Amino acid sequence: MRKTKNKQLHHFFIFKVLPSLIILFSLIIFSTLTSSKSSAASIIFSDSFEQDTIGLPPSGWVPSGIWSVAQNGTKVVSQTNTNNQIAFELVTGNTTWTDYTFSADVYTVNTTSNVFAIDGRRQSSGTGYELRIWNGNQWNLGRRLNGVYTTLAQGTGLYTANHWYQLSLTFQGPTISAAIDGVQIASVNDTAIQSGQISLRNFAPAQYDNVSVTTPINFPPPSPTPTPIPVVLGSDNFTRSDQSGWNVASDGHIWQRDTTQYPSGTEEIIFNRGYVDTYSSPTDLDNWMGNSSLNQEVSVDFICNAVGFDAFNHGPRLLGRVSDEFHYLYLAINMNNSTLQLWTRSNGTYTQWGSDVPVHLTLDTWYHAKMDIIGSAVEGKVWGFGTTEPAWQIRALQSTLNLPGSGGLRSTYSLLDYDNFLATSL
């Protein structure tokens, strides 16, 4: 069993993205992150090179070039050949591997004359998918087939010499996604290569560490037929006279709120909408109501009129399995950076499950939002009024909150109007 190590990863700034198929857009500035293994997937291979001998190639890998274990704070694997006209590889894994996420930390020894890459679904030195950063300011996701390289997505950015960055490739059927420092930068569809090994690949000197291969999350199968008829746990269309507080919902349940931790947040009924102000005095506010259920669906319509910007993400949140202000699960709809996240709060401790998922969000626009919780699986989506309801946009497995609870809403550092709140059992 290899020892897990954490390395400080440094900023990777994406300035411009040039799509080939489906690609993220907009300026993305990554905060300093620490690499970690995902607890929501099964690890089928990992190597931190701690059990290998310095000066020798690592065990279990097939090298081309001058690869050996070296010391850079902890043990790493290093390629020291200075010929930047030849690609050098360190290969491991199984050619039958199909769907998986492959990540590795790369230390940028030189930025102007080097290529730092990881390859997945590798069948040979001339066939596989590759994510590379190179020339000090560029990234590229491509396919190498029988020696011919085709760019699938690319963009420009900035990275510096002598720093650690995490590169990741995820394969799920025909979909291939790429990430840098834990944030997805590209997602494309390509069916040319179905399976393969992994490799560390570079031109001229480079160092790698914390190699990990995980299998994707397997979500529970659909409920067997006949499907149970959903039972309404709580609903509110906010149709009542203007008043301070939400008080008694349209279904007769009483809204609860977290006044102990967040006394400065306010909610009102204004023009038959549930209005929340956590913007004027930057704060959060939790509201929940209705009967309890383990498996549930929570949905609401919302419009965000203003959102604050600080060190955290802000906007509306759908709450599920709420037992009190310290225990709930939620879908975070981040209006400040157009992402979705899935979190639990248990005993006051916040835990994110899965990765951020980018979506298109704008202020002063009405949206539908929905979250399903079934067993340990959580799914979420958000879509604009007048558009087709999409498939689930974010999915994860969580393991900290598995007791029944109510549905609710959380509002953070924003001005929000809510309508048509509904929580049903599944």
C-alpha cells in the first residue's frame, strides 16, 4: 500500500479557451489547492513512489527514457533526459481499462521548452488520449491514433516553473473530460479509443507524483416497478398577504428558520413570493418545513437579484434531510461563479461531495431547480424558465447524512425571490 502524500498545488490561470467540441468558457482563476484522492470512487491503482529506491526506476512501470525515483520533499519519479525532441513515457495499467479517472501531480521543471502530459486509454506509444500543458501558457486535450495527433480541445493559460500542478483525465463511455487542479477545463465526445493503460509523458526533464486511477461512481439502479406514489412532504406557493417572515406555508406547515446562527438574515412575503435578504448584511439563512423522509425530491423556482463576492460561493441552495440547523444535505447554486456543488452539513461540519460542475447562470433571471436524494446518491439540476428540463447535471455519493429529514432552502449573501417550493418523498 503506497503512502498518500499531499502537495501544495499552485495557481493555473485559464485566459482563453478555444473549443473543438464541448468546452468551458470564461475566465477561471483557481485558488491554491491541495491534491487529494476522491472518497466517492473506487481506487484501482495508486502510486506515490514512497516504497521505491531512489536512483532506480519505479516498480510496476515500463519506462522509455531515463526515469528514476528522486527526492523533492518526498519521493517522486523523475525523467532527466534533456532531449526535447523526443517523447519519454512511463507506462502502467491494463489495456482493458475502460471508464476511469486518471490524475497525477506534475512538477514543471521548465516552462519554455517542455511538454508535461498524462495519457489515458493508451494502447501504444502512438495511440491514446492526452492532456498536456506546454510552452508556459498553453493546454491541449488530444487524441493520438496510430501516431497521428488530433486536437480535441485547447486553450491558453499561465503556469510557472518549479511548481506542482494536478492533471486529470476522466473517461466515461464516449465522454472524455480534462481537469487542471481539480477544475474541469474541457469535455468532448470521441469514440476512437475504448480502453487502455495510463502513462506519464513528457519532452525533456519532468517530475510526477501522487498517481491515482479511480473507477466512476456507480449509482443505485432505478427503483423496481411499481414505483411508489410520491407523498408531498411540504409545499408553498407563497400566495398570502405581504408580511415579515414566511410563517405558515400555503399547505399549512410552519416554516422554521435558523435565527441562532444567522439573526441578521430576513425573509418576507412580498407580492406572493418568498423574499430573502442575506445581502444587505452579508450572512446566510436556513429555512425548512414539512414532514420527514429519507428519500426525497426538493424543487423550487427562484430569481437572484444580487450576489456578494468574497472568499466563498453564494446564492440559493436546496436543502434535503433537514433535521435542524446543523444537519442537512444541499445543492449549492453558486450565482457568483456559475457552478453547482453538492454538500452535507453534519454536526456543523461542511463536506463537499464530488467536483464543481459549471452551468450558465445570470442575475435577474428565473430558474427551476431540483434535487433528488435516494439512499447515498444525490443529484441536482437547474434550468431557465422556458427551456427544456435537462438531465441531471451534478451527481455524487455521500456517506455522512443518512437519516430522514424535511426539505428547505438556504440563502447566502444574496437577494432572492422564491416560488413554488415542493418537497416530496421518493
